[in-house]
Amino acid sequence: MKITYISHMGFMVDFNGTKLLFDPFITGNPKPGPIKSEDLSPDWILASHGHGDHIADVEPIAKRTGAKVISNYEITNWFGAKGVDGHPLNHGGKADFDFGTVKYVNAIHTSGLPDGSYGGNPGGFVIWKDGSCFYFAGDTALTRDMELIPMTCPKLDFAILPIGDNFTMGYEDAVIASDMVQCDVIIGCHYDTFPYIEIDTEKAKKAFADRGKTLLLPALGETIDL
Ligand code: NI
Ligand code: MN
């Protein structure tokens, strides 16, 4: 799998040839990185929750490319009213797509939409097909619900977790989260974009290394192969 870090919690994952875009936040991002919204041509866009730092570029990219949005019911309806098609999920539900299975899993956070609309509850995604599987946590606190993931989904190849603290779990809790989801390869995100979430990345890497795990922190715009 090729995983490109766009910025903040934005990733493009090439999943067996299907391009899955997660939480694009380029417009208004103080550290947007080298990848522009116009550079992205996803097949699907997955939005974890309604906050602007996760959905800012969903509508323009979807309208330009025809990509459909996968998110919770309230958010897909909100985009639907803007003329963007989607597939609604809700917590604990999974659905089969041509590229694989997507399960919408619990997150502890909030999810108001930028115009004040109700965005439902926030979530994360587990995506799998043919022995490949990964977890995209979205914004979340550490929660015991993460222990359900290895009970209900295939073994994870990697997990994308927030590590920036303040608005989500910090890296110390993310180490525990990686234990709960039974995964030793973690891609960190949602850090250093704003002053509130600036962290010491060397300490973060050491916290995972001390637990025998790998914390990958790709540069903005960098692609890694897992
Ligand atoms: Ni958020
Ligand atoms: Mn956020």
C-alpha cells in the first residue's frame, strides 16, 4: 500500500489500485504542505467527522473528480445537499465496496459541521480486502472501544493515529491505543499544524520505540510504502 501524507490528518492511500482520500484539509491550513487540492484525484473521499480541519477540501475535490464521500449519515446528507454523492455509514456498521470493506468505528470527540449543522458523532474507519487492513482513527481520545477492532476486523497492517494532544489523544495515549488495536506500525498525524498541537516528535518516536513499536512520521507530501 502506498500512503501519501498530505497534511494534518489528510492522507491519500492507494489501496490495491483504488485511491482513497482521507480528511483533506488544505484550504485554510497554516501548514498545507506541497500537495494542492487540484493535485488530488481520488476515487473515494472518506471523512471521519464534521470539523473543518477534516473536510475543508471535500466539496471542491468531489465536484471536480466525481469522487463520492463515505462518512456518517449526517455528514453524507450535508454534502448531499451541496450536490456531492455519498455512501452513509453509522457506528459499528460496515459495507462492501468494489475496493474492499469499510467499517465505521467509534471515536470519542465532537463533530459539528462548519456552518453549525449537526454532524452526528465522529468516527474512524477500518478498511480491508484480501489480507490487507488498516485503521484510520480520525480525531479521538484513547477509548476502550479500540479493543473491539482486533475482535471484529482482520489483523491491521498499520494504524493512522492522532498524536498531537490537546484536541485528541497525545502520543503517550496513542502508544496504549496501538496496544489496544494490536498494531506495531503507527503513522502519526494531527500534530504541529497549530500551536495548540505542537509536540516533541523525538519524544513521540521514543515512546513508541520503548514499547517495541515503530512511529512513522512522513514529511508533508511524502509517500511511504507499507
Ligand atoms: Ni476534530
Ligand atoms: Mn481535528
